[in-house]
Amino acid sequence: MTKTLKSKRCEGKNLAVNLSRIADFLKIIGEENRLKILCLLKDGEKCVCDIWQYLGLAQNLVSHHLKVLKDFGLVSSRQEGLKVIYSLNKKVVKKYLELLNNFLNLYGE
């Protein structure tokens, strides 16, 4: 007889949606360069030219990582002359950190 393992902590439609969102967040920040970009932007706005020099990556790779972060809503951008200035979207980052924290706290109960 096969027994199905279930946990009340891991059931429910709302939890499934949150787990999916948390997993997507972790995939995005799980890439080391993206995490470095978020750390760099925590100190304030930066243009791509500042970010790629800090990371030591080609400008096109940095732009790709910034696009991924922007598409997910973790960073925002604005045009300043010929430069694109990026900043951390603190509200969105906080939202995902709270989701992750709430999920992890389920196991502390």
C-alpha cells in the first residue's frame, strides 16, 4: 500500500500561488551577477556604465541582467539624456522578501 505524503502546511491554492512566486523570485536572484546588481543598487541609482565596470562584465551582459530584473519588477529605470539610470524597486523587493520570510516561518511553528 502506497501512502501519499501530505502536509497541511503545503496545501491550498493561495499557498501554491505564493510558492510559485517565491520560486520565480529565487530563480531571478539566484544568479550571482543579478544579486550583485541588487546589492549595488541598494546604495542608490546607477547607470549601466557604472554597473558593468563594477561587475567586470560586458555591457550587453549587464543590460541583459538588468532587463530580467526590470521585467520581474525588482528594478526600475529612467532615461537621463543618453544614459539609462537604474534603481532598486524597494517596495517589490520588500514584498518578495516578506513572502519568502512568511513561507520560511511556517516551519518554525
